[in-house]
Amino acid sequence: MNQRIRRLAAGLLLCYLVLFVQLNLLQVGKDKELKADPRNTREAVKEFNKPRGQIVTADNVVLAQSVPSTDGFDYQREYPTKNLFANVTGYYSYAYGATQLEKTQNGILSGSDVREQLGGLGGIFNGKNDRSGTVRLTMRADLQQLAKDQLAGREGSVVMFDPRTGAVLAMYSEPSYDPNWISDHNTSDAEKWLEYLNANGSKPLLANAYQERYMPGSTFKVVTTTAALENGVVTPDRQFAEESQYLPPQTTDPIENYGGHSCGGDFASVFARSCNTPFARLAVELGAEKMVATANAFGINEAPPFDLPRPAASHFGTVDDFVDNIPLLAIRGFGQNEDALTPLQMGMIASTVANGGNEMQPHVIDSLLDHDGNVLSRTEPKVWKTPMRPETAATLTQLMIGVVQTGTAKSTMQLENGIQAAAKTGTAQLNAKGQPQRSHAWIMAFAPAEAPRVAVAVMLKGVNDEISAGTGGKLAGPIAKAMLDLGLQVVPV
């Protein structure tokens, strides 16, 4: 009898040990795997039943917040400004996860960040367990709304900077989308909206202002001019022959000025008039190594250190691309062919000139706050690149003032109160010779020219005849003027 009891006890002990090991394997060893299993909805429900912090603008407009819900969850994520900041906040969805700041700043917003957890230890004793924090942006809702209004439904992007710090003040792309659609707890409706948005060829789910690249046209001439000034091959007084076309070596296909116009004179004049042939000549004279080095010095050909996910790298090319291909170098010297820049990068180039040659790291996050409003961290301005000397920046500023006073932006860039702007326009011709006109309209600008505190880049996509029939000065110029006028009112000296 005792032997049977011992066997039973040993068997029960073995069962207990197996159960103990299995429970620990499930709870500890497979914890991450089980939480990630799409069939396990308990973690998602648990997460969505927690309070979540706000995303707010520099002018105190709430962009994302959690409100009480009665549909089986305690909270519903809500975006009061709808499509205005969608490509910055992203969405927070029960069915489809999170994107943009909702994803990258989840720790702060959910209260799971270590700094918030340590600061919230007192909540164990006083019953206050909500440790959700706040993400405060450098962006302003008034400037963002103006960017949207100025685009007026036309496809394109507007990016505005404080050139002194790299802070993004506005960044809007058309088309956009409403994050409320995807954050809806009704997964069937959310799925339909995602399918609809993904089927849109204009890519509204993509943050086109910094995740998409476009041919820059003559705005790229600021880069070529930087290379020429830094390498001592041009001054504002250098003379260029009056000509309507230029034939580079190794080709029988000449490069023409926009509209086939004849153009020449001193460099200040051809810059203001945005002639193509002088810049093609300069690119050839400089050579591939110096042109590529200057592009790289601006951060072109690499992704910028941005605090939003997956910034696209702008493109100029490598030295190998131009081996035995001088005509290609000439064409890219004035922003055509496979030159491709993001509107963010274009705004950074304008800001670099405005900031005396220092290119600041771009950022949209001003600070991260805990539940009680205490600052956990603040973004400190940092120089990313220094592509030019202060003397070069000063010369470029004067050349860009000439664009506003006598050149391609004269009719559209006269700011309020007589404030002087500096600008460079661009009309990127997308069509092959002999094909119907298709072009992007660009402008980069900053003000006040003598002590800049706002810089802007505007791009209108050449998707229709209205845009393609115009130029950067005529179409993008008025948008830039409106942005600078308001920016100068709200951005402190």
C-alpha cells in the first residue's frame, strides 16, 4: 500500500512539475511570441482600454487624443484636425496598428516609457495609474492650415522651416487622408478605407513632402551655384555669352533655355532669369567629382536624420554615373533628368543659405512631456551639414534677392510691409522633347533676406494642364509669399 501511495505521489509531483514548466514556458519563454500572435486580441484590447496622451502643436491645437468610447473599448483615438496633420501624427488602429508619431512615440503616449514609469511610482500608492504623456510639436496649426488652403486641392507639398534651428513649422501634402477613418474600431469600415487609400495612385498614405522625390528643375541651380562659388569658378560678375542653346561634348542634342529663349550676361542676371545654358556649362566645367561632392555636402544622396519614419534620400548621382557621359552631367546641373529631391530637402537647402551655410537637422518634435506636464526631453538644434562658407551663403542670398527684384519671382514674391524675400524658382520639365508639356512648379524662399527666420519650399505636381502650363514663379510663388507673410507674423525674432 505504501509503495502505491509513493508511486501516486511521485506521479502527481511529476504532473505538477510538467504543469509548472509549461506555465512558465508560456508566460515567460513565449511571452513575446504570444503577444505578437494575431489571434491573441487580449493584448490589443488591454492596450486600447488604457488612456493615451495627446499630440499637440506649438500653438496648442490638439491633433490626437483619446476620448471615452461605448463600443466595447474604454477609449477611441480621435484626430480633431482630420486630414491636416495625418502624415505627421499617423493613425492608431485596433486592427492595423500605428504609424508615424503614433508609432515612434508610443512609449510616451501610452505611458510605458521608462522615464514616465519611474516618475509614476507614486501612482501605486495614490491610485493614479494614468502615466500617458504628451508629444509637443514645432509645427503650427495656423501655418499648416494656410499651406492646405493655398494648395487648394492641387497635388503638391509645402514645407516651412525655422532655418536657425531646423524646426519644421508646417509640412502639408495634397492629397491627404483622415486618420479617424482607420482608427475606427469598426474593423470592416477601417479596412475599406485602407483599401480605398492604397488604390489611390497619388499615394495619400505616403508623406509626400518627405517620403517622395521629384525632379527639381531650376531650384537645383542653387546647388550648382554653391559648387561654382565654393570652387572659385564663378562670381556674380562673370559674363556668359548670349545664346539660346549649348551643345555639350559627346552629343549632337543641344541643351536649350526654357521656352527656347536667348539668354546671357553676367552671372547675377542669368541666375535671376534662370537660364539653363550657363548652369549646364558650369556643371561641365566643374566636373563630376566637384558636382557630386557638393550634392553630397548638402545631404543629397542620403536620407536626412529626421524624427519621422522612413525619410527618402534625394538623388543626384555618383561620379560613376557621369563617366564618359558629360551631357548627363550638364543636364543634371540645371535640375533635369534623374535629379530628384524631396520638398523637405529643398526646404533644407533654402534654410542652409538662410542660415549662413549651416544645414540644421530637421525635426517636428519640440518636446516630450510626462502626464503632469514636466519636460522629459527637448529637441536641441544640431548642425547636420555645412555645404558652404558664410561668404558663399551671403553671395547666394544676394543672387536670390535678384530673383525677387528683377527675375522670375518679381511678380509674385513682394512681401507685406516691404520685407525683402530671397527666392529661387523652378519649372521641372517632365516631358520628352516634342511631347505635350508636363512640368512640376517649384520655389524655395526665405525672409527677411537680411536676417532670415522663416524658409519655405513649395512644389506643385505636374499632373494636369493647369500646372504644366505655368511656371514655378507664377504658380508656386504666391503660395510661398502667403506662407512667408504669415510666418513672419507668428515666428519670433
